[in-house]
Amino acid sequence: MKKLILASSSPRRKKILNMVKLNFDVIPSNIDETYEQNLSPQQIVENLSKKKATTVSKKFPKSYVIGADTVVSIENQILNKPQNQEEAYKMLRILSNKKHMVITGVCLITEKNNILFNFVEKSDVYFYKLDEKSILDYIKTNSPYDKSGAYGIQDFSACFVKKIYGCYYNIVGFPISKFLNILKTFPNINSIIS
């Protein structure tokens, strides 16, 4: 077992961590991701990232465990992963010609289940006005259904995006720059997991 574990089945998070040559294993937390409706998007991702990391850390107490959770928020509404084409279509209509926020919580738990750090990253995304054909063509692909907000900026839906403010990789699903910069402040851990 490697010293670093990603408590997520997200292929995008795995790809981002591989991109920066981190040495890690993937062990999904498989937690129930329902949340209280009165929580803010920031509280939701903080709580879920911590819950994911804690769940896996209890099984592997000698490893460092990363938990992460991402939501898409627009006008005080959270857009989760769509369950079908109808939901995906509605979400993309909501995002069309508007600004929304992508919010990711990240939690790193050390050996013996101590939280090393827990942070939230926010990025603003502005969509062009989407025409009917573009939406229908996109929802016919498999791409929208495992992504909050029904789109992935790294795939065909990149053409929906007018501009962004903030971390691109946060929008993909993991704010790698902030994570690595915080990790650098703990040199002992950085040398163990890289």
C-alpha cells in the first residue's frame, strides 16, 4: 500500500494527480453523498471531502488520505450529477448565458486520522448562450452523466465556456496548484508521498 491514497473514483482527479507525478493508490470511499439542504455549497464540499477522507483513513491509518468533493452552484441552486438526458438538458439550459461557480473541498488526513488541512477552492465560469442543437448533441454523449452541472470543461463542452476566473483544474475536479502549494509547507510529508 502506498503512503498516499485518493479516496475517490473520479477519473479526472486521478488524471490530475498523475499529471504532477504523485505516487498514490485509489480507494473510493463509497460514502452516502446526501447532505442537509440548509448547508451552503462551501459547507457541503467541506463536509463531504472530510467524510470521504475520514472513511478511508480509518481502514488505512498508516497512509495519508485525500478526500475531495465538487459542486456546481448557480443562483443559490446546486446542480448535482444528472441522472438522465432530461436532467442534463435542464441543467445546461440553466447554465446557458450565465455565470456559475464550481466549488471543490479538499481534505488531507494524516497517519492516525488527524486532519492535516481542509480547504475550499472556488472558480467562476461564464457560459455562452447555448443553442438547442449543441445541448442536444452533447447530452447524447456519455459525458454529462458523471459530472456536477452536466458538463466537463475538459471535453466537448469546452466550447460552451466564454471565460473563467480561478483555477481551471478546480473546474475539472481538483485544485492541484493550491493542494501542492499547501503540501509544500509540510516538507516531511511531501518527501514521503512524492
